[in-house]
Amino acid sequence: MKDTTEQSSRYEALEHMPIADLLKNINKEDKTVPEAVEKSLPQIERLVAEVVKKLKAGGRLFYIGAGTSGRLGIVDASECPPTFGVEDGLVIGIMAGGDKAIRKAAEFAEDDLEQGWRDLTEFQISEKDVLIGLAASGRTPYVIGAIETARKNGLITGCITCNSNTKLAEVTEYPVEVVVGPEFVTGSTRMKAGTAQKLVLNMISTATMIQLGRIRGNKMVDMQLTNNKLVKRGTQMIMEELKVDQKLAQELLLKYGSVRKALAAYNNEG
């Protein structure tokens, strides 16, 4: 039996479908993804609990994948420092073929069973860390090999896959299986499967960072001030929290470099 990610689309003759129908039907399929993720919440919770435990003890979170899955891991990892103010290297994304594969597909890179672990060793990965394998199919050798070797070396491992009963889930301690069904374009896992993986990655990193104290109330008080929009957002947070005017709020923000530090300094001085 074919994996669900490889089963034929429920729709035929896509090339003859009007644009309005294409969009309506893609959207119809996309609506099923959050429901599939919801069914996996207990699995996600167990994995997040392990990630939090390791990061609180000084470990790091690694994502490893190929193709779309690998790119999604890199995106999630790269957004953690600016969003939550954590150091570069706390969350690391790695993909088959290396950084050049982010923009251009690296042929057959995902088929090497041993290269994934070799790539990870460049970061001195150890049992202090957590490794999450990303593969919509659940059968990518690059990812499976990395997970298997990681477990042999004492690491906690998780995965996100969009098929059930896969080799990847079998070799992983904390698998997350989000079965979204056939894609609108047969086998194009950049669509529903990619959306599912993105949603789960958002959950993992956001819930983890909240547990690590990187959010205050519901605000990104540790965000990096990398553009005018974020300076404005931070200024507004300080205005609301301290009941001060915009001029003073922005001065505090720029002086101390983050909302959290500005609030602490003002309260201490007051």
C-alpha cells in the first residue's frame, strides 16, 4: 500500500480547472491540516516536554531534514534568535546538501544514510542535546540514519512525519505523526504536509521558548530590535506596561536594547 503522501490526488484534470476552482480546492484541502495536527497534540506535548527539559539543562535543539522538510527546520531555527532573543546556536537547522540546498535542490543528498550524522558532528552534538528529524515521507535515509546514530550516542530524539507506521517513527523515541492524506498535486508534500510540519514546528519552538521564560504575558519582550517595525512594537509594549509617553518609552528601549531590560531598569530606578 502506498504512503498517504504518495496516494493520488482526489482531484483530476487539474490543468483544465479554472483558477477559481484551483484556489477553492487547494483551500479546501488546506483546511484539513489543523484537524490532523490536533490529533497529534499528545505526541507533540511529550516531545516538547523533553525539549524543554534538555534546554533548561544547557542543551540545544537540532532539526534535521531534506528538501522542504529541511528548509522548514532551518526557517524555524533561524527565527528563534530574533523572536525570542536567544543566542544563535541554541536551535540549529540542518538539511541534506548543506546551505546551498536551501535554494537549489541537491540531487540524491537525502539518500545517504550516514551523511546526516556526519553533518551533525560538525556542531559537536552530544547527549545533552535533542534531535528532531523532519521527513514528510518518514522514509528519508539521511534523516533516519541521523536519528538512529543519535540514539546510539544517547540523545533524545523526536520526529515529524506525515505518514503512519514509518521507519522514521519506528526508530524515534518521541514521534509526531500528522497524517494529512493525499496532496492536491499528487506527491507534492510542499503543500499539506509542509503546512503540517510548519504548524508543528511553530508549536515546538514557541511552547519551548515560553517554558524557558522568553515571553512575558503574551509579549516578545526579548525580541531583537532589527528593524523600525520592531522598535515601534517594543516602544508600544513599554508605553502600555509603564504608562509612559512614546518619547520616554523609545529612549528606554534604545538605551537598554530590549523590552525586558528596559522594563527592569525603569522599575529598579523607580
